[in-house]
Amino acid sequence: MSEQTMVTLDAAVIQEFAARLRGELLQPGDGGYDAGRAVYNAMIDRRPALIARCADVADVIAAVNLAREHGLTLAVRGGGHSGPGWGTCDDGLVIDLGRMKGIRVDPDARTVRVEGGCTWGEVDHATHAFGLATPSGFISTTGVGGLTLGGGIGYLARACGLTIDNLLEADVVLADGRLVRANADTHPDLFWALRGGGGNFGVVTSFLFRLHPISTVYGGPMLWPIEQTAEVLKFWHDFILAAPEDINGWFGYATVPPAPPFPEPYHHREMCVITWCYTGPLERAAQRFAPIRAAHPPTIDFAGPIPWPALQSMFDALLPAGLQWYWKADFFHTLSDEAIALHAKYALQLPSALSTMHLYPITGAAQRVGRGDTAFSFRDASFAGVIGGIDPDPANNERLIAWAREYWQALHPHSAGGAYVNMIMDEGQEMVQAAYRDNYARLARVKASYDPTNLFHMNTTRPT
Ligand SMILES: Cc1cc2nc3c(=O)[nH]c(=O)nc-3n(C[C@H](O)[C@H](O)[C@H](O)COP(=O)(O)OP(=O)(O)OC[C@H]3O[C@@H](n4cnc5c(N)ncnc54)[C@H](O)[C@@H]3O)c2cc1C
């Protein structure tokens, strides 16, 4: 399939396009262009010719039509959190959905309709007013668009499934400029592909999600010295695989920030962390956590009752936009003693204070969906793992990248053989096929039917 290249546009064509937009058009030299072209990962530095800050569906249709008619490279941006920077491009047109922030909660139907430019923090804010929530991720500044289209792994994966398991329908502007609604009855193939297949099929202008009665949960981090990684990881692995679905917790590493509420003796100390989220009855929480605390008494223990949006945004300030990011990922069925020993080894070699490895459970409700039921294939895996080299200083990039690659190479033979597409860089077709396994062929068929000229090619999962 052909990929678009930059074609120089007539000033009159640009002017006419700008005049049609209710939103705003940015070009090089305009005030706000540099802020407008920046994405979350500061390793990505691209210069689009046009940034259409769309205000509504009509703007999106006009932008898609412009890109198609003039053969422009087209990037679509939701929250801008893509590691490889798929929400921007050199020379072409960026459709920036960041102004499309409409959210409407229906508390009776227990659904929320969310426009394509929202972040998860905005959704949590709106739904929390009704004591309701839908599964998302672990950082509230992440975009609804990209996270959902890749799958969506978060605190509620075990209790309520992945984000896509709670997606009821999506409004999509297709490559030919038509707006369609995809759900289980209308455009079911497209609906199947949107649930894990990435931004390949069109611009999703709104998502409809199912909500759950989740308001105050019992959660937060417990930390242990990093030297205890092997014991704590082994405990967590065995515990979470046997635990009821209302308890979840992801494992990772953290360097303790030098600020309250962290106790001063631990400032700057590298530690391993489990961040918990229990959604069962609060009065039973202390009893449910007693065996955890008894098995491995944490050095620092912040777990307790917490409003859902506060847990969701707890780590936002640690990870602001503008850092250097490089990540590698894999799914895992279980963790062997050998794999745990490798984790313990690389935990002691963190290349920077923000660099980390996370393991997210995807068992329980997420595992009860069949591997062919949505494009997201790894329903048989128990954990999604990501290794992140992260630092503010670009001078450290080589070190971050080398550590992440070496760690991943060592661990990959112990993996399920594929990775979560939302947590990889641009790593080529082999990686994409490994991520989708036997769903890949169907994904390619849906792509050929909805986007035969590959207009939407700026995404990890693009099938060829
Ligand atoms: C700090 C951080 C924390 C994260 N935590 C989690 C987590 O807990 N769980 C998890 O599952 N993932 C997580 N991720 C990964 C995240 O899901 C992906 O980076 C995702 O692609 C981000 O979506 P976005 O809309 O912010 O990104 P963008 O860069 O805007 O978009 C990413 C991709 O999706 C496409 N896209 C976005 N919106 C639309 C739309 N409306 N219509 C069509 N295509 C669209 C873009 O074209 C692009 O290909 C995290 C990422 C970061 C940086």
C-alpha cells in the first residue's frame, strides 16, 4: 500500500481550508506552532506543514478530505502520548483532536460518551460526580483515543476488563470522509478492529463506554528496597494469579522523589513497588490487605481509601510531558524463577531516576474475552510488561536505550512472544504480526476494506 508524501499545497487551498475550519490552523511561523507540534515524548521532534486543531466532526471531515485529495501524510493526535510519536509527522497534516472535549454521562444507562480529544483525567472527573468509572490506564494525562484503540490496560482490568471490553460504540470519520457509527450491530468488522487495532481505520470522533459503580477504592503504592525485588516479585506474582478479581496491583520500580509525603531517609532510594487497587467493600479492605502486609512488611505503605480520580492521577506529576522516553514491551504467561532473577538483575542497573519496568496483570475479566473476539489478541497472557528508559536529559538517551534493549533481549525468551502495541516504539512488521498473531489477517482485511489507500498509516499497528 502506498504511503503519502508531502505535496506542496497552493496558498489558496490552505486559505480555503483554514476558512472552513471552526477550529484553528497552525503553520510554521505561526504563534503557537511549536507548542502545537510538540508531543509528550520529547525524543520526537517533527515539523508538520499544517496542524488542524479541529473543533468538531465537520473540521475532522474537512481535514481528512484535504489529506486524501492532496496526497498529504496524515497524523491523528488524541492525547499525544504515543511513545514513537504517531500523533505527529514531518511535512504533512496533523489532525489534533485536543479541542474536542465533550463528555456526557448517562447515569441511568451507566454509559459515558467521550469526544476524541479527551484525556482520562477529564473522563474520570465527569464520571466520578456520579460515583461511576470505566477502565483506563495508570496516568490520567493519557489520551482516551490512543489508549482505547490499542486495548487499554489499567487498574480495573481484572475487575471490569480492558478499556475496549467496555467500549460500546465509536463514531468514525473514514478515509473517504464519511462519518459512520461502529458497534456490535453496525459495521461490526470495523468495531472489532477498533478494539485493539489502533488508529488504522479512521478518526474516532467519539467513544461510548460502559460505566461501573466505582468511586472510592482502597489503593496506592507499597514500597520495598530494590534489593528485595526477587522476593517481592515472586510474592506478587503468586498472590495476584490466585487473587479474587476485585483486587489488582501492578509491580514496578521507582526512585523515591525527594519530597513529602515520602519519608526523608528514603529520598532518592531505588525501590520496588506494588501499586494496589481494591474495588470490593471498603470495610473489608484492611482484612484483605493484612496477609499482604504480613507476608512482606512494606518499608513505605501508602495504600488506603482513595477517591478513584486521585488514584488515577497519583503519578501524573512524576511524569510530565517533555521527558525523553524509550520503551520495550512483551506479554507474559507466568514468570519463571529465571525471569524473576533477570528482573532482579536489571532492577539494580536503572539508568536514571525515572527509568522503570512495570508488570500489569491482565487476568480476570480481561482474560474472559476470547482471543478472536476483539483485535487485541493476547487474552491468554497474564501480564503486560513494559521497560521504560525515561529521563529529562537527551544526553542520557543512549544509556536509556541500551539498558531497555538489553533488559528486553534477556527477558524476551521468557515472554509470550508478542507485545502490547501501545507500549512499543516503531519496531517493524514482525513485531506487529507478533502482537496480533492469528487476528492479523482479519485486521488486514478490515484495513483493506475501510482504508484501501492507507491514508491512516501513522500508527504502530498498520497492517500492510
Ligand atoms: C505516561 C504514559 C502512561 C501510559 N500508561 C498507560 C496505561 O496505563 N495503560 C495503557 O494501556 N497504556 C498506557 N500508555 C500507553 C498509551 O496507551 C499509548 O501511548 C496511547 O497511544 C496514547 O494515546 P494518546 O491518544 O494519548 O496518544 P496519541 O499520540 O495522540 O495517539 C496514539 C495513536 O492513536 C491514534 N489516535 C489517537 N486518538 C485517535 C482517535 N480519536 N482516532 C483515531 N486515531 C487516534 C493516533 O493516530 C496514534 O496512532 C501510557 C503512555 C504514557 C506516555
